[in-house]
Amino acid sequence: MVLNVSDVLAAEGRTERKQVEFSLSVLEYGKQQYPITEKSPVRLTISNEGKGKAEITGEAELTVLLCCDRCLKEVPYTFSLEFSSKIVSPELEAAVPDEEEDSLTGYQINVDDLVSNEISINWPMKVLCRPDCKGICSVCGRNLNEGACECDTFVPDPRLAAIKDIFNAGKEV
């Protein structure tokens, strides 16, 4: 959704409140695509902060289907976003350092890009279907939350591997 902010940038002291729809139905993060199952309208407040400068604050809530990092089961994850961004009109862009302010495309700002950037910043480090998720078997790949498997998961001590090799070769000690 593209939002025109020329009215706010032109009038000092002006504030506008708007609700706009987040138009994306799939999020791309890394090389994966994640479906959005629920989304609330994005609530924005655009406030003029001087000649050609404005601040955009907003909040939104989205539910995205992510994969559990242990068992790979799909898990709904809710992003509750609150963000703030400063913008500068195209005439004043050259006078303002890039790190401090976001730039506009003309006098329009893309709300989907604002929300997508905020989601990227707030992406979880680890997603679990439940806190005690057991993951998958490293041998057969079965989901261990659904039950145990019959695989041999014994891992010998690697420090004793040389002694095991001697016994397996049939050598005398």
C-alpha cells in the first residue's frame, strides 16, 4: 500500500492518523516464503516535525506460519509490531545524512515496505512449537513429539575409538 504524505510534509504542526491494509499475503525472509494467516490493519500516525520533515509511527499485528526449529512442524507466530521512522521531503534529502532519516519515493511511502522491514528486524532467533519440543530423530527423521522410535542412538565416546578399532580388528592387546 502506497501512502501520499505530501499534505503532512507541507503543513508544519499537522498530524494525520490513518489505517491502511497490509497487502502482502506471503512474507519472504532469506530464501523462504512464509504465509500470513492473520493480519490487522496498520495504524499510522504521521506528524510534521518542521519544514519538510515528518515522523511516522505505527503498529500492526500479523500471524505468520513458521517452522519449528527442532521438529519442522508449522507453527503460527504472531508479530506485534510498533515502529517509528523519520522521513524528509525530496527537496531536503541532500542536506540530511542517510543514517538518520528514511527517504521517500516522491511524496509517497510504501507501508508494506515499512512493515516488512520491521518484521525482518523482529524475526525470532528460534521458533519452537512448544518449549519442551524433542525434535526429530537423527537416524530416521521421525518427530519425537509423536512418540519414540526404535533407532539405535548410542554414541560411543570418541576418546575410546582407537581401543574399539583394536578390538574390532581382532588384535591382541
